[in-house]
Amino acid sequence: MDTKWATTELAWTSHPETGWEEVSGYDDAMNPIRTYQVCNVRDLNQNNWLRSDFIPRKDVLRVYVEMKFTVRDCNSIPNIPGSCKETFNLFYYESDSDSATATSPFWMENPYVKVDTIAPDESFSMLESGRVNTKIRSFGPLSKAGFYLAFQDLGACMSLISVRVFYKKCSTTIANFAVFPETATGAEATSLVIAPGTCVPNALELSVPLKLYCNGDGEWMVPVGSCTCMSGFEPAVKETQCQAGGQGSNGELGARGDRDRCVEQGQGLRWNTNEEHEMEKERPQFALFISLGRFLGLCSLSCNPGSFKSKQGEGFCSPCPPNSRATSAAASICSCWTGYYRADSDAPESACTTVPSAPRSVISSVNETSLVLEWSEPRDQGGRDDLLYNVICKKCLPERGTCSRCDDNVDISPRHLGLTERHVTVRNLQAHTQYSFEIQAVNGVSSKSPYAPHYASVNITTNQAGFVSSTHIAPSAVPTVHLMGASANTMSLSWLPPEKPNGIILDYEIKYHEKDQGEAIAHTMTAQRSSARIEGLKPGTPYVVQVRARTVAGYGRYSSPTDFSTNNQPDADKTFQEQLPLIVGSLTAGLVFIIVVVVIAIVCLRKQRNGSESEYTEKLQQYMTPGMKVYIDPFTYEDPNEAIREFAKEIDVSCVKIEEVIGAGNQQQKLPSNRGKTARHTQAIPLEDFTPSGT
């Protein structure tokens, strides 16, 4: 109640009627006000009462009254008796209904309850304007439905300008993610009123009970208990809400559209029940609490898709870890992609992992009815560090083409399941029997996969007891690896064959890796001979190299690790290779030129050698006319000397002498000749005769 805002007569009850009088006036701002005044200072034994209308208490325990008034200084009033007062009394009367009348209750201190005697701080004289005094008094505890205020004048000259009745409260607040409703102060000024709290939407009680204390001045103090955001929700708006992820560092909603939508929804709230409607009418302060609760309910969204919050508390939503996703809001955990899993012991914040690939480079060494198996780590461990191995033994029947699990008497040491070592020894195998061994790689999520673990297998045949067949024994280790040359990006290696090849070496495997990176990321290559060239290396980097041989029985042991380093200088071999086509082309061109010169020289020499023959041939051609014979026919000459003179050009005619005609016939004649006197022997010169037979 505040009479300052009254626009009509207050019509309070006064006793006697000659006492308090209602008067219209203006305040300092020239606003019309309704006041009560009394000034019967010249009459003795004054007892003037003024009673307000009935004021409902609601659930208020203590009430405050603010009074603004002016008082005339008694000394400034001439000719007055000594009964002039400058004070008045404040009373109240409780009632469960508006039942007061002009005569009831009686106008006296009992049944009215006196609050205090009110004295002004300043009074005024006739020559001065009224000086307004403001006094506040409180009373309680109140227990009935309402009360009346009463003012008693005992002989003052005063004016009651305005009366305001109010109570103090602790306004609706949110602390530790809990909502505490508006709470009126206690009956006494030192009282602490307990207000029960309720967690904000999407929050859970962390400790109970939830309560907050409201002191007599309307201030909250001493919070007890707290709430925290549920998994899938994060704190926002200065830790007063648990809502969607994706907000900025200041805690506000990251999506402005969502924020605007929430504001619009909050402004459009309407009460749905008569109780809420009446509460709003009677106590407008409750409207804030109801509106706030509904507003938080509308706008407390979950973590956005793609983010999650696994634990309740003040933490914020986080992006999904690798290999996982959250397709819906309010995710407390992100689902793994297909083929990826989480172990039961993995935290929701951990990445999803997969199963390892198969072990590599299985080596089997058979010795009679025992076996040693060794292998290397899988190339892909699935993103986990809890790698284990299982060794599965199977006995095979070649005639049936089937394999079955080995008997229990087969001993696999140290064990066949959950191995951390990469080697086992198998004993008690049967002689002359084929076995197949599977080396499985498993980790913490292998049990989550619907598929069997990846494995590498090796088939062996045991030997007869007391006999060792080299056919089924892997080669021994390569003795030593040598560096033949190195450049910035390449290394040339060579090695000796194993001392015990135990068969024909099929090829060699070279394993190498950077010295500071470990064997887990080693590279391998194969070579058909006992030398190899490794390319694509880093300049000035040390590498660890190992080599092993392979036969039909499998791979042997690796050689001892050997360190080699590449050069820091540019790759000279690579430069040579780039220039090699030019060099080869030049050499080829030079070789072709030399061959051409040699061929020309040979041709020229042959022409010179045949020069004399061509001279005689040309001379002979002059006799080789058509129809002319190129041989001596004695029957065409009467004298053989004439024939000699005509045909014997190489020998001087004087040196030729016909001794006799030694024969004649169809084929030829032979004439003995004597090359002159100086001739030391006789030469027979054949003369062909092509005359017809029988002539």
C-alpha cells in the first residue's frame, strides 16, 4: 500500500470526527496527493485516532511502514496551553477479516498494538514552509490474514502526507545451478529464513539439501548444497543454466538464432493454471520465478550434434574424439564409427580404436618334433598399446584336406593365449605330421568386433625322431651386412649368404628404419642376390639395417642390427644417373663413327688389291667379242707358235718353246713348253678343244 499514488479519497476511519481531516494537496513535484492533518493544539486532552483500510498479509511475517509527515513547532504557536505535542503514535491491529467498524475495536492501546512513538527530525514555524520528515518502522511477527494501521494524535499540529506499507524479500535467484524462489524476510530483523532450492533444468543434485538463507535485510546468504549439469549439458549464462554446447567463452549461447527464439518464447509465456494466475495477481514477484523456470525449460538445450559431455559437472561440451560421432543432441558419449570400438575400460573421452592387422614375417624352425615360431609386430596396431598374441595349433590330414585343433598334450610355451612375447616353443608334436599354426594379433577391442582376429599362418611338417631334414629348416642368420657405398638418398649394401642355408635361397628380405624411430615403422624390401640398393632415404640420417634369407622352409633369422648413415652431400649417384643417357649417347655415336671409318678403310683396301686384276680383265675384254673363243684351239692354227704369240702375253715369246704336241682330243691338248734356255723345268700347257666329238 502506498497512499502517494491514490487519486481518490482514502476514506479512512477517524475518531472523533473532529480529529483527523482528509485534505487534498500537492507534493514537491506538483502531483496531487491525499493527506490527513490535525491541529487541535488549543484544546486540552486530545486523543484523535486515524485507522487505515484492511491490509492483507499474505505470507509476510514482518511489515515495514514508511511515513512522510510534517510537524509544527509548538513554540511557534502563540497562546497555547502546555499540552501541545510534536509527536504521534503508530499502532496496528491484526484481524482474520475486514471486520473493523467505527466503534470496534475500541480506540485504545489494547486491542491496538503500539509500534512506536514517532518524533520529527525537523519541525517548522509559521514563517517557514513545512519540512517533510520520513520515518520507517517495522512490526511483527504477523499471524492473521491481515491488519490495520492506526495513528494516534495527542495534541500535535501535523500533516500525514503519505503512508507506504511494504515488506522485504530475497528475490528469486540461481546459485550453484539451483533456483531459489522469492522469499520474504523473517519475523525479526535478525531472522534467517530458509528457502528450499530446485535444480535448474538439465541439472542434478550434487549435494542435499538444497537451501539458501534469506536475512532480515532481504539478502541471500549461506548457500547449502548445489546442483551440477547433467552429462550432455554444459554450464551457460554465468553458470545459471545447463544448455547446449557451442557457446562462446563468455558462456552465452553460440547460436544467436536460438537465443532470439528463446527470448521470444520467454516473452510469450502465459499462465496455465488458476493457481499461477492468482499468484501473479496477488504477488507479482512470483511471476519472475515462474517465468524464469519456464524460460530455462525452453532454452536448456543439449550438447550440439558432434559434441558430447560424459560427466555431470561444470565442464563444457567437447568435440567427439577421433573415429567417433554424435548424431543427436544431449550426447553423453559419442558412438564409434563402423569398424571402430571402445573397450569396457575406455573412458568416453578416449578415441575409438580398431583391431590390429596380422602379425608379419613368421619364422618357423623345426627340430624333430618341436618347433620354434617367431614373428614381427603387425603393421597396424589399431591405435592401441595393449597388443597381445594368440597361437592356435592345428593338426592337418592331407588326404582329407582338413585341419583340426591340436590335442591337449601339445605344449606351447610360455602359453598359447595372451602372449606379450613374439616367440613360442612348441613341443610334443607327432613325427611325420603336418601342422598349421595361426598367430593371431588381438587387443582390447578385438572382443567387440564381430569378425575373427587377423592372423598369419605357417605350415610345417615334423621330422622323424633322431633325423633332421634340412628341407624343412629355415636358413641360419645372415652373418654380416656391409655398406658398399652411400649417398644423400641411397645406400648400397652387400652381405654373405647364411652359413647354413638349409636349402636353396629364394630371396633376401632387407628391413631398415631410422635409428631414432624404432622398429615399429620399419620398411622392407626384397633382393634376389646378396646385394641391394636402398633408395628414398633422408640425407644425413642414421639407419638400422637387418637382412634375412628365405627358403621354402620360410625366413631365417635376421642379421644383427647394423647402423649405417647417409651422406649430407647431394646424391652424386643420382646426378650420374641423370647424366648417364647423355654419356651413353655420346659413346654410341663415337662407336658408330669408328665402325663407319673402319668399313670405309676396308673397302678402299679391297679396291686397291683388286686393281691389277681389273687391268688384265679390261685387256681381256677386247678379245671377248661375240663368237670369239677364249681358249687355244690348235686345229685353228697351222703353227702352234702362232697361237703362243697371240695368247702368251705374261711370258716373253722368246722364252716359250714348243717341245711337242703331247695329245689331242675332244677335250684338250697338252703341249710341253720350255721357257727358254734359262728354264729349269718343263711346264705342260693344257689346250682345250671344243670340237665336236668324232672329228
